[in-house]
Amino acid sequence: MMVRFYFHSLRSYSEPLSAAVENFRKALFNFYADVLEGKQKPGGNRYLDLISTPAQDIEKLRLELLKELEKEVQKYI
């Protein structure tokens, strides 16, 4: 929200993060939908794939955005 309203220059960091989070959310939703429909067992390799690499990517993007946001905020302090 801060990026959208105050720091437009950081969109190149916030948009990939938002997209990664949305893709992660959709993948987990689809996985659990498959579990509920009996197409997939809870846990297993598919679940681990869903949470390991995407979660690491999201964390990397989040840290990059926070670092750049801190730089921007420091300009005004």
C-alpha cells in the first residue's frame, strides 16, 4: 500500500512480489481443492514443491522491496 500511494518508483519491486504471492495462493488453493475432491493426498511431494521454492522466492522479493523501501524512507528523514 505504501508503494502504491507514496513510493511509485518501487513498483518494479512490489509488482513481482504481488504476482508471486498471488500465484502461490492460487497454487495452494488448487492443491487443497484437489485434496478435498480426492484427487490428491494431503502432504507429499506436490505440497513440498508448492511451499519450498515459491516461499523462498517470495521471501527474496519481500526483502528486496523492504531494502528499497528503507532507502526511500531514509531520503525523507
